[in-house]
Amino acid sequence: MTEIGVVMEPVPKCSAEMSSLIEDMGFDMVLCPDTQNLSADPYGQLSLIANATTTLRMGTGVTHPVTRVAAVTASAMASLQEESGGRAICGIGRGDSAAAHIGKRQATTEELRNCVLTIKHYLRGEAIDVGNMQSPIRWIDPEIIKPVPIDIACTGPKTIAMACDVADRVTFAVGSATERVEWAMNTANEQIEKMGRSRDEFKIGAYVNLICDHNEKKAISMARMLAGLVAHFTAMKEAPTEHLPKQLKPITEKLQTDYDMKNHSSEKGDHLDLIDDEFIDWFTIAGPPQKCIDRLGELIELGLDHIYLLGGSPVQEPRDARLRAMVKQTEVFAKEVLPSFK
């Protein structure tokens, strides 16, 4: 059975309450982004979520190597794992807005790989050679704290291949078009076959931008910001574009130079002028419950083990009202779509 979770902004005095509602709706997981200039710190909120829930798994969606070195992430994740009784997930990627908003570049695929391997060493209680000494995280005992699964978010072919090599969970961030997820799954399967790694050793899933609403026009309008944000992941500096389908390639090439990073994850982004309704309908799942069931079902049939929903909110400010409205909007999916996959 495919696990289905929700990505939500970490909001002090609100996250724990909302996560309890998400658990009651029947979701399996909740992830919080780690982007310090755009939202509150995730780790404090994730610990509160751990104490407000009993079965819900929780983690970052995503952290990265740019603002947190491997030892810091390993220590934070082990803390969350202990606090939650083994329900933590370390969602990690190359970094995007968190790096850009402090004037730094995102990590390379190789840097992400090295960071992930270092985190795994620490979580297994092993020492890392730091030049003049062997450096373990002394308080982590893997006999007491089970190592946290590493979940790598990946968009391009190189990062997908790397994730299949070292991750416990591989999660595509390629949009919600069936052909995009199918391409990513084929890319992953080719790498798995090349490595000789068993598919049973790890899980494969996807971040799915999805707005469920009986009013399709409203759903498509709410999905515009998400469509631009996720399309931007294909438009990183020097990212290859030759493998992209005709619907996405011209937008990617424009976003490589014209993405409005100062308004990342905001309805105010100038780049949203590039995102028309036809593109949204292809790249995002937006519309009434049956449409969501049909489109999401196509993705799950490709072999996905888990789905993380990137939803939208009809309210933009303030933060707590935005989060509450997003969770309220998610109720439509929980009541009328989720039962089809449980």
C-alpha cells in the first residue's frame, strides 16, 4: 500500500495542532521544509509534532548540506528519532531557496552524496575522519536510536542515479504529469539494474503538487504558485534540458534566467506569468476528487511506494492562517480521495 503524506510549512504555535488533524485524516507522514529565510526552523516544530501525534511519521522536506553540515543534521535527526519513538525521516536535497537567500550556491550532486554518506556513518555510531582526529557523535547509540532513513529528493538524471545508489528512500521532484514521473521511474530502474541493487532495499516515491477542490477553476488558480516552484527545480544552473518534454522545456529554459527567487514560494513571483492554465493542468493535479483519483492512480501504478502532497492554501497571510487554510483545503482530499488508496 502506498504511503501518503503532506508537506506543510513549520509554523510556531500551529504546527503541532495541524499535524494532529493530518494524522486524524488518515495521512501517514508530514514533512516540513528547511529554508531559514522563508519559514520557521523545522526541527523544533517537528519535535512538537512528534509529541502531538502517535503514528504519524515526520521529517524534513527537505534539508540540505549548504546551511547545516552533516554532523549537525545527524545530531538533529537522531534527536527527533529518539523523541518520536522511531518515526523520523531525513528528507534531504541539494538545496535551493535556503542557499539562494544567503547568497550561496546549491550543493552539487557529489556534495549531496558525500553529505548523505557522512550522515549515515554518524547515525550508525561510526567515527568520521576530520583530518587530525576521528570524530563520532558520542551520544548516538544505534542500539538505542535506530538510524533515521535518508530520503533524497531528486529531479535530474544524475541526482536520481545517485539517490538510487545511496538513499533509503528516493523521492522524485519532477511534477505530477504522468510522463514526467514515468521518465523518473525509468531513469531510476536503469540505475538500479546497473548497480545490481535490490529494489526491495529502498523505497521510491514522489512529491506530487495536488490541489483537490470541487471547483476546478479555483483548484487550477491555487496550483499556479506550486507549478512554478516545482518547474523551477528543473531549471537549476547548468541543469540539462535535453531530456525534458515539449510542455516543460521552454518554461525551464526561461526559468533558468527569469525565476523570481526573492518571491520563491509566493504568489507574487514575476515568473508566474509563464505558468498558464494549460501547463498547470498538465504539470499539476488540480480539480475535483474523481480527477485526483484518476491522475494519482496513474502515478501509483508506476510503482510508487510513497507520495508527499504539495498542497495549496486559499489564504496567503498571516502564516498561521495560511497553514490552517491549507489543512482545511486538504480535508477534501482526505475525505473523497484518500480512501481510494487505503
